[in-house]
Amino acid sequence: GENVEQHPSTLSVQEGDSAVIKCTYSDSASNYFPWYKQELGKGPQLIIDIRSNVGEKKDQRIAVTLNKTAKHFSLHITETQPEDSAVYFCAASMSGANSKLTFGKGITLSVRP
Amino acid sequence: GAGVSQSPSNKVTEKGKDVELRCDPISGHTALYWYRQRLGQGLEFLIYFQGNSAPDKSGLPSDRFSAERTGESVSTLTIQRTQQEDSAVYLCASRQVYEQYFGPGTRLTVT
């Protein structure tokens, strides 16, 4: 089955700097890669996703890049703000509701004011 | 539109009692998932329903855990004879094709 790994497990950046969180996956058949943000006491929130037919997707300060050959994808957050502090989970799956997401273990991002 | 809702938001129960947790998925979403999240930990997959197919129960940690889903609607997760190690947040999510959306979770505390 699919295996998703996230590195590092914690990341601390200064407000205004960029943060990059990387994930690797094992199953070359996976073609859907979402990122979730989980704030304290809340459920994970889908913030951006990418499908394997594109290499990059951007939404304001966040972007996701995908390297299918190397089987890794990354979340990029620019101009970080204290409210970006949260746990971020990456995941991978094949498309379709028949296929369940495999999640990474999560990374705690701290943005220092 | 309405997102995934879960009830109760918090549940405190005594060891040995049974509990029932409820999930209302997004209307029209055929897939429904339950996860467990212990404090400071990642998402532990429990069970997955997809349409009329047999559920994927591969993540249920013991036979004290069971879940049901009525058609493509509400799901209930039941934990029998609760133990202290069952204390966690139980998250439900629903999915149509790609995007999967989570509910706010039920925080279960077993005393």
C-alpha cells in the first residue's frame, strides 16, 4: 500500500520568511495530493491540493509543487504570519472516492512574531 | 453549503461504558471515513464506507469498535466497554471524488 512520509516533524520560521514542508510517497499510481492545516482543537482543513497532471499550483501565499519522477511534493508558504502556526498534514491517493487517502504524520509549523 | 458535522463535540464517560458518536457527512458524498487522533499525534484510520460496498474495517483497533452507515447518510461509531486508552479525538470525513473534508471531531475522555 501507499506510504507517505513528512520531513521535518517540526519547523520554526520567523514571521515574513518562507516555509517549505516536504512529503514523499511510495505508490506511483497515486495521482491526488492534498494538504491539510489543523489548528488546535479543530478538525483538519483542506488548504490546497494538486493532481498529477500539473507540476505546481498556487493560491495566494501558498503553493504546492509535485515531482512525479522523484515521488515527492512540497507545500510552500510565503510571507508567513503567526496565524500560519498549526500542524500541516500531507496525503496521497488515487483519484475517486473508492480510494482512501494515506496521511503523513504531520509537521508542526511555528511562526515566530 | 453545510460541512461535515459531528456530535457530541465532547463526551466524558466512565471506563466500561459504551459510547456512540455521530457523523453527518456532506450531502451527496459517497465516501465516509472515521479517524482517531490521540493528543499530539497523527491521523489513525479506523473505517471507511463507500456507497453500497462492504466497509473497509482494516483500521479498527479491536472488536469493541464498530461503525454503521445508513445509505449515503449518517454514520455512527460505537465503542463498547470503553477503556482509558480510547481517550482521543474521533474525526469523521466525507469525500466525493477528490476533496475530502473533515468534521470538527468528538473529543472522548474515558475516566
